[in-house]
Amino acid sequence: MKTASKELQKLRFMAERSLNKTAELHQVLAQIEATLSRTETQKVIEKTNNELS
């Protein structure tokens, strides 16, 4: 989880640096959303695995 958090911080910094909504900004925002989605999915998997144990 710490790695995902660091990646999010880095991607948010990159997004804030670019004030105009260019293709690069859209890509960074998509990466942020993908990272959040992966993190949420991992939490669900871990919770499911814990419940099945």
C-alpha cells in the first residue's frame, strides 16, 4: 500500500504542475484513477481472502 500511496503523490504532483488540460494531464489523471482502482481491488481481494480463511 505504501508504494501505491507514493505513486499517487507523484502522479498528483505531476497533474498539479500542468495547469492546462493537455493530453499529458489526461494521461496522468487516468493513471491516478487506475492506481486508486487497483488499490481498492487489492483491499477487496485481501478482505475476501481473510473472510475465506
